[in-house]
Amino acid sequence: ARPVLEVRGARVEFPTRRGTLVATDGVSFDIGPGEILGMVGESGAGKSLTGMAVIGLLEPPGRLAAGEIHLDGERIDNLPPRRRQAIRGRRIGAIFQDPLTSLHPLFTVGRQLVETIRFHLDVSEKEGRERALALLKDVGIPAAEERINHYPHQFSGGMRQRVVIALALAANPSLVIADEPTTALDVSIQAQITALLKRLCREHGTAVLLVTHDMGVIAETADRVAVMYAGRIVEIGPVLDVIRRPRHPYSRGLMASIPGLRERAERLNQIEGSMPRLTTMPPGCAFHPRCPEAGPRCHVARPMLAAVPGEVTSAACWLHQGGVTRAAQ
Ligand code: SF4
Ligand code: MG
């Protein structure tokens, strides 16, 4: 099947008085219908910016300086703002960490759903209301006939996030961007919400870009995972492969942080040090100051993302591209 989303070489820049900060570079990935791609990394790695670039909501002066974004085979990054705006909500739904940022406090959830549905789809008030009710039932709101008349503050955090998922799916978009959708919720609720997201995306054939710092959420939810570090994808592959056999030393440390996998992890329980700032990016591989495997080549040459020989997974690491000691070309 043709991918729903294709991102090619996305480079997000922030012009500043002291020069241009490159926040992400060379970010490329696809997501197919009904597929969930998890994007994981530390805060500042560029995962939310990638999501924002796809939705077309980069905060100025941040901008997509290079690369292309295609939705359902159509290039969208170069569309005029009005056409870009028309895609949001209709063809790309969004779910953010705090459900209250997506909900208006003064309108009932039913009103907000009907407005959203009617803004994007050509249906009557009555049809809009029927679809709103069906959506609330679909996302597991009990007594939906009553709850449709309630205001956001009358719902618990978990139920509110279900309403936000209903809103994101209201116009039956091809793609949903979910940025830390469970981070603000109680641990006991998190698994319910990720399970719901997974079921809905499968049933509706929706592609999902799931952005999170939590590898546990990705392990439970995603089909494939892209690991980001310092603005680049350093590893991408099927989630089970990457968990069982992470190929990038940074991913190895991340996988060790998944609850229940800790015992199986080798010695790399923690990754010492912190991610470099955009202003002081080290030469060569950006991970080399923290990498236990780094060799001379890593200090001077930057590895590109490439398929690990004989595997589906790709990694940006010299270990899989001729070794870390070979002289720099
Ligand atoms: Fe470590 Fe070198 Fe691989 Fe970078 S390229 S992750 S420094 S081994
Ligand atoms: Mg973020």
C-alpha cells in the first residue's frame, strides 16, 4: 500500500541573531495505513518539532528549511497557508499531552464534536450529532447519550483524553499525530488510552505518528520505532527487532529503560551524560561523547542512516558501516 505519510529529509531551522540553529536534519520516514510509528527520544531531540512540521504548526521563526512532506501521495509542505490549514483536522488529526489544550472549557463536548464534524464534513446538525454520539461510544465513554451534554471539566483526565481522541478522529483523517498522549495521565489509565488508540487506528486504517519520551508506551503500541537523537533519526525499524536487538548504542540504553526488560539488559542501564545542545553540536557522530563504543572514526565523521546488513532495521552508526577504527574518508 502507498504510504499515508512520507517525510523526506526534513530539516527544521531556527534563525537566531547568532546564526541558524539546525533543530532537525535529514529526517526521513514513512507511515502506512493503519500503522503506528513511534518516535522516541529525549526532550529536545526533535521529535515534537518533526510532528509540528508535519501538521504545519512550527512556531515561527522555526521553519522547514529543507525536505518534503507528502500526505496520501500529495506534497503538502509547500502549500499556501490556507490550504495547509484546511488539511488540519480534516486529513491530519492531533492529540496532545494536555487534553485541556484541545478542548474549549465553555462548550459541551457534544457541541465541540458537532462543530468539528460540520466544519470538515458536509453533514446536517442531526447527522453531526449522530456521528458525535457514535464517536463518543467508539472511544469508550460510558453513558454517552448523557455525557455528550457535559462540559470538559466534568470528565476525568482519562475520559477527557478519550474525548480528544474522538475529536481528532471526527473527520476521519488519514493521519493522526499523537504527541505524548498519555504523559499527563495516571499510569493505570495510560495502557487503556494506548490500547484505544491502537484499536481505532487499525479499524479506521489511520496512520499514527506517536511521539513520546517513553519507550514503554512505544513497546505496547507501535509497529515500528524511530529513535531520535540530537535532531536526527539514529535508528528505525520494527519495534520488536529494535527492542530485542537495538543496533545503535543510544537505542541500547533506551531499551534498557523499558520496565520488565531491565533485567535482560546488559550493562548499559543508563546512558551517562546528556544530549548536546544545538549550539554546541560535536563533530562526527553527535553521540560520540556518550558512546561506550566510540572509536577514532566517530570523532571526525558523521554516520548516515543506512540499513544494517541483512536486517530490516537501519542505524546511523559506524559499527554497522565498516567499523569505528577505520580512518576517516
Ligand atoms: Fe557510537 Fe561511533 Fe556508533 Fe556514534 S558512530 S553511536 S560514536 S559507535
Ligand atoms: Mg516534546
